[in-house]
Amino acid sequence: MAIRKILTYPEKSLLQPSIKVDTIDEDIKNLIADMGETMFNAPGVGLASPQVGVNKRVIVYDTNAANPDKDDSVQEFTALINPEIIAGSGSIISEKEACLSVVDYNSDVKRYEKVTVQALDIEGNPLDFEAQGVLAIIMQHEIDHLDGILFIDRISVLKRTMYKKKIAKMQDDQ
Ligand code: NI
């Protein structure tokens, strides 16, 4: 296992769609192990493969992220391969949503309150489950990454333009 570098906006891999995984081989298993370690090291509650520069449809998330009594010393993650949101309902505001790949920024984002996710587990077994609240937000945020979509693509044009200007200025200053 190794900690991989988390890429940040406007890195190209973050902006392009990822391809489906057809074989869960050693490379994918290593990728998943590294993503789990990288996520907890950051620390974050979710990570998608484009964030480490791999455009394959894999996400990981903190298994206990939605548990209000969560013990931070317990580091368990779940990996989903080829995850898809097959249904969404209701609406909630994800307050101060942030991303390890979008530095120094957060914003309220409108999300589904409840989603149904279909995916493969690490052994390739199909699964589906319903998520709501925090877990639903994590699913939407991470699966968006696999389509090259960042949370800043889901806020107002004005706010997004301001963020892009800030990043452009930071890069000019370097
Ligand atoms: Ni993110």
C-alpha cells in the first residue's frame, strides 16, 4: 500500500469521464488499497480514482462516515467498482461541501436526499443499496468524479467563475 498524490483542479484527469473496470485484477486491487490509505491520510471521507490520476470507475469511502458516533481511530473503507446512481429522490442542501481536489473552497450544493446505488464490490459481486443524507451526498459527489464533474460544476455560474479566477490567480502567483 502506498499514499498516492491527490491531484487538484484544473488537472486534466479530474475533468474527463472514467472508463468502466472490466477485470478486477491486481492493479485494481492495489489501486483500491492505495486509495483507502490516501483518503484516510488526507483526511477525507471519500475518494474517486481520477483524483489520483486513474480514470477508471472506482470509488472508496469511509464506511463509518455517516455514523454520528464515529470513532476516528477506526479506519474502515468501502470500495465500489463501476458505481451508478440508478434512482434519486428528494432534495437536500449539502452544506459547505468540499473536495480534496478543490483547494481552499467549499459551497452549499443541492443534492438528492436519497439515492439508489448499483455497483460491484471488490470481489466483483453485484450489489445495490439505498443511501440517504451524508452517505447519499458522498455517493453523488464521488460518482460525479467518475463523470469528470466536480461540486463546483453544481454551483452558480457566478460562484464558479469566482473560484476559477481565484485558482488562476494562485497559479499566476507561483
Ligand atoms: Ni471530491
